Amino acid sequence: MSDNINRIIVSNSNQLAEKGAKMFCEIAKKSISDRGRFVVAVSGGSTPRAMHVRLSQDPYISDAFWQNTHIFWVDERMVDFAHPDSNFGTARKDLLGKIPIPVNHIYPMPVMIHPKEGAELYQMTLKTFFQSIGQDDPVFDLILLGIGTDGHTASLFPEQAFTYSNQSWVISVKGGHPNVFRLTLTYVVLNRARHILFLVSGKDKALIVKSLFEDNTVDLPAKNIRPLRGTLTWLLDQEAASQLF
Ligand code: 6PG
């Protein structure tokens, strides 16, 4: 992995949530002051949950930036939003149901639809949104990512090599845990972001983190996250970073 990245190591998962929320807020405010809006895509899984909860508390909840924030999803499991595996459903519980964000600024991925059609529909949602703000390319202000113990990120899995070369903005795949159909943004979109922030917590991530940073012989989806122009920050807690040299 290239050295041209920021790596921040904090002491524990609480600090990770605290620092993640602070960075989210700083990037939101800067984006709004530069361009009038903040466009973010969030991931699912367990790691971002504490940060989402933190963002739903003071000082963040009472901040004005939510009015100009637009929230999209990096990936989604194609289950009902009420299902515990739903990324949108979980974010709704932890964050969306509490913050003062206009409801038409929230763009969940469609799940009650054929996976391929869902991917096309979300790609259309992205195209329409970005064109409405004068951008032909999908340039997010911030994309939040996690990593699985197998090196997947978003829902781009190591065993699905075709996803590496796919030029669509959104694709449907089946895999992961839970092993269901999913929709995911592709590298084409992810690598265009102005800021990419990985959140990684816990000792079960220590080996994959080591292999990401210190083993050039393995190719993993998370290694393909190389922003074309933006910044890439890895925010790790000490357990996740414990095997690093
Ligand atoms: C998903 C995710 C996925 C996640 C990693 C880490 O919906 O499955 O977006 O890419 O970020 O698997 O998940 P954990 O935080 O649960 O370890």
C-alpha cells in the first residue's frame, strides 16, 4: 500500500467514534462553506454505529450543518429496512431518526426490487443528484468505509474479481455475512471522493490491517481504494493496529 495516506491510531473504540464524529463534522462544515452542501456516503456493519450514535448527540445534533447535508449509502444488504441486517434501518435507529436533516436529503438504496434493477435505479439516483448540482462525475465530499476480516470493503469482496474492473457506479453482488444480495458503489465512485475515511476497530481486524499495510503480495479490495485526487485516512483503534510493525 502506498505511503501517501494518513493513519491515525486512537486508544479504543470510544475514541474512534469520538474522532470519527469530529472529522465528519469538520468535513461537513468545510464542504458547506466551500460549496454550499455536504454530500456523504456511509457504510454499514457494526463499526460505524458508535460514531453514528455520537453524531446524534450534542454538540453535533444541534449543529446547523445537517440542513445542508445529503446522505447516501456505500452499500446495502437487500433486506427489508426493518430487518436487523439493513444498513439503512440501523442508521435510521442510530442517527437518522434523531438528527434535524431534511427527509428529502436521505437517499437509501432500493431493496425491494430485483438486484440488477436496484443497481440501475440507484445509479440513476446518483446521476440525477450530481447533475442537479452541476457535476457529471459522482464526487462525494466524504465516503466512510469499513473493512472486513477478509479485506473486503463496501460490498466489494476478494472472491469477486470482476468488481475490480466494473465501470458502473453501482453494482449488485451476492456474498459476505450475511450472505444476501447487496448493492454497492464501485471503485469508480469511491475513488473520486474528496475524502475517504476508513474506520477500523477491534483485534479481529489486526491481521487484515497488517496485511493491508505491510504485505505487498496480496491483492485485496480495500487496497484498491486509492483516491484520484482526494485524501485517504485510516482511523484505527489500538487493537486493530496491534499487529503493525
Ligand atoms: C456492509 C459493510 C461492510 C463493512 C465491513 C466492516 O454492509 O457489510 O458496509 O463493508 O464496512 O464489513 O464491517 P464491521 O464494521 O461489521 O466489521
